[in-house]
Amino acid sequence: MNILAIVGSPRKGGNTDILIDYVIQGAKNQRQGISVKKIYVNDLKLEPCRGDVSCRRTGKCVISDDMAQVLESIEQADALILGSPLYRGYLPGQMKVLMDRTNPLEKEIDAAQMRMPGKRVLGLLMSVVPQKLQVKIMQKMAGGMGHFYRLESKDSVVVVVGAHPGYMPVMKNHLEQAAEALGSLSLMSGGNVIASVLVPGVAEKGDVLRKPEFLEMAVRAGSRLVSG
């Protein structure tokens, strides 16, 4: 089994990196023969997305940089570990750029096929359906129109850490929103976010090592990722 771990923090050995290592350890404890590739986003040379959506037809980005290697690694992985800190309440710029650049993993829907009857009714229905269920519904509808994602189904574990204490309501919202953004990489391929490890109150490098409950949570998440 091949696992790709993407570390969205610019601090190597920081709290995000530590937690991802614990997730990896949990996976290896659960099953033998686990192969892990870890990518540090801050080490990559990535340009921002230019909005040239030809990649949804060709599967190739018009920009020549390190993203081609990242896309290949994602395609080859059986499962993903996606980790990030919070910067100003959301993903750091480096990680946001990477997520924006995953468009080549999707195939385009013909615009004419989207002119379906009853779309206003569908819009009202979707407004009251939970977001995860919305994704599943849209995947089935897209499949019926001959549209599909290039990625095979990939489950993931999502790790997000933030500096502010967990008792602050805004902290909880920020952690959940960032986790949702990272988890979209699994959801768009028809996979599942097996576990989310959301950790508040870790501002300084290594703070998470003094929070054993979150380290244990990370190990359990890794075990669940490979246990099937």
C-alpha cells in the first residue's frame, strides 16, 4: 500500500509535521508493507493557478513546475495524509496554491449537458442537503452525463493545527473549514475522509508533544486509514 503525505506547513519538524508522522506510525503499526512518500509543499516550486481550464480536457497543466510531480504522486498513491497549520484562519498560501493546482485531476463536463430541466428545484434541494451528501449526489449525476474524475477513489486523513485555544468558537470554525478544504481532494475522487485530527492551542514548534491525547488520535487515524 502506497501512502502520500503532504505537509502544508513551512516549518519542518513543526506540529503539523509531527502529527503526520504519528498518523504514518499508526498506519505502519496496523499493516506491514506500507510505503510512504512525504512531500513538503514549501520545498516545491509552484506557481499560482492561472485559471486556464484546458487542463480539465487534457489532464495536463500549462505551467511547467513541480506540480507535475505532485499530481503523479497523488495518482500513484492508494491513500493520502493531508496536513496544514492555520495561517490567518485558513490554509497557508503554499498549500492553497497546491490545492488550486489539482484541477488536472478532473475531467470537464460539457456545458450543454448542464442545461438540465428542473435545475431550480435541484438548487433548492441541494441547499438543505448536508455538504458531504451533496458531493455524492453530484458525483452520481456527473457520472450519468459521461463525466468522471481521473483519480481513482482515494481515502485520506486530514490534519489541521491552530495556535488559538479550542474554547474560542472561531478556532473551531477555522479548523473545520481548513479540514473541509483539504478533504475535498478525497471527496472529488469518490473517496472518504477517514478521520480528521483537528488540534487547537499549539502555537510554538513542538507544542503538540505536550498533548498526548492528540498524538493518540493521530495514531488511531493512521490505523483506520489502512484497516479498510
